[in-house]
Amino acid sequence: MKIDKKNLAIQIFAVIGLILSIKLACIYYTANYAQYALSSFCSINEFVDCDGVAKSSVSQFWGIPLAYWGIFFYLTVLFLTVVNKLKGFKFLKFLEVFKNPVSYITVLGTIAFICSMVLAGLSVFKIHKLCILCVITYCIDLLIALIASSCKISEFINSFKVTVLDFIDGAKQYTKTFIVLLILSVSFLCYSGMTYNFVPHVKKQKSLMKYRLMNYNPYRVKGNILGAEKADVVIELYSDYVCALCYIHNIMLHQAVQEFSNVKVVHYNFPFDKECNPYIDVNMHPNACFMSRGAIAARHQGNYWEMSSLLYENQPKNMNSMLALAESLGFDKNQFIEDFNSKETTNEIEEQLKKAKSLDLNATPTMFVNGDMYVGVKPYYELKEILKKHGAK
């Protein structure tokens, strides 16, 4: 029996690519969803970092992990290498539509390699990381295309012509089937690309990015009460005005109290600033204590929450900039200065820090929803589910 060396070589590389894609799928899952997993063997440094690539938004296309696209690609190539044999079975007679499988492999391999180069560029220049296993699959894609075309430019060009003509003929021959498959494929891709349900970590990143890009709080409220005065769902929030995630969280909570009628937020200052916080070893957020005093002084004039939003947005560094914010809200300047510097304000911050210490808090934002603790910022869709779980309406 004569062995088709070209077909065999394509199969060998496709199997290697398939194995690597399955491994990449495992790395993708471990990096994003296995909280206590060790780093993968190909995460060598900050640049050569398979885990880092897997956690980024470039690890997916149209809402589907790239590793899964790779598995689909190599399985398709393997299918095309045996399709001529499968045509011999009566119940697979319809496979005769695949007239020139080697040409299709050339086209698929070329497209896969071009897409791979785009992805490699995004990886290197956008997130400044590279996945070695991905690079190997890029090379395999090129080799498959080169082997299928016998490394001839004329074969490349002819393969694209043949593939397009065969595709048109096949669509005409099985029009109804083609339309059904097209509708199903487009519907699936629209669903995955719009919901990101198959890549939850990217869905989370995009949700948070929406708020991160806001340079002001569009849901800002005036007064000392955020939400319903008599609420069934009470959020006790510990945050720091220099904390970037707290800025995002602040906007989300303002949005939530407008969406739900029985939710209230109670704020406690938890600045990671050694100027007033004796319970920390590293001065992570200098100036946070300064801003906490400004928020408390604003409460004495009846506008704690609007001042809080302004503090997050403007990050005042000195008394002049702090007073500018106070004056923009119509505060009495002398009273504000007096309250800002008062012993009562100092004592209040100290009491709030003691309470945080008694709860063993070590991160901001941290919130307690009817007593249940949640650390860190959540995507807004998760925050809503947490509130609904506790009875938000």
C-alpha cells in the first residue's frame, strides 16, 4: 500500500497542534479559574508568560478561547486528510462536496497563520507578553499550509481559487443545509461574542473597564444618605479614597441604589495611609487620611456622598485644592476647616480603623451586605446578584 507522505506529514503536525491546543485549553482554565493553582511550566518571566496571556483579553476571539479555536482547526484539518476515505461509506455520500481537501487545508493553514501573526502582535505590543506554546502552534499552522501547497506560490493561489469555487458549488448543491448551518453558526458566534459567557474573566474585565474609563460619577447623589433611609439591604462599605478599585466600586454602588429601592450604603473610612492608620506596615496610599478628613467635614454640612465622589475624581493633594472642592459644593469655608481639623474627626477615623482591625480587614474595597463579607470590586452584574440574594428589589 502506497503511503501518501504529504497527507501523513499534515496529519502528524495536526496531531501535534491538537495536543498543544488541548494543553493550552488546560492552561487557560487553570490560569483563570483555579484560584490556588501553581504557575504553568511555560510562565518563565514577565514577558514569556503563558498564564499572563491566558488571563488577558487577547486570549479569546469572538467570546471563545483561542485554545478552543485551535482544537477546532486541527480537528478540521485531520478530518480533511481522511475525507476522501470517508466518502466510500454510503451514509456519508454527501461528503463528495469536499472535492479538493488538500486545497482547503492550504487555505485554512494560511488563514490560521495570518490570524496567528495578528494575535502575536497584539500579545507582544498590547499586553507585552508571549506564550511559547502559542508560538509553536503558529509555526505548525504555517508548516501545514506549506506542506499542503508543496511550498509553491502557484499552488497557494490555485488553492484559494479552487476553495472559493468549491464553496460556491457546495452551497448551491446543499442550499437548505448551508443556510441552516450558516444561521446556526452566526447565531452562536453572536451569542458568544455579545455575552462573553464562555470567557467569564474577559466579561469581568470589560464590565470593570466601563467604570474605570468614567472620569466622573454619573450617578452622583447629594446628602449624607446613599440609598433608602429605611432599607432591608444594608451595605457597610470600607474603602480608601486613593484606591482605584474603590473609585469603580463607588460608582457601582451609586448606580445600584438608584436601581434598587430598598438598599442603603453606610461608609467607613479605611485609608491605607500611615499618617492615621497604625495597623499597616506599608504606606500604600499617601494622602488617603487627608481625604477621609475632608469627607467627614463635608458630612457636617450635609453632603457626604457628593464630596466623596469629588474626592475620588479630583484626588486633592493640599488644603487649597480641598477647599476648592468644598466651595464648589457651597460649604461654609470656616466651618469646613474647623471640622476638618477637629479632634472629633480624628477620633471618628480612629474608631473606624479600630473596627476594621477587629474585623481583620486587609483590603479595599470590602463590603458587608447584611453581614456577609465581600472583598474586592465585583462586576456590576455580580454586584446586582449579591444584592438580589439579600433581598434587594
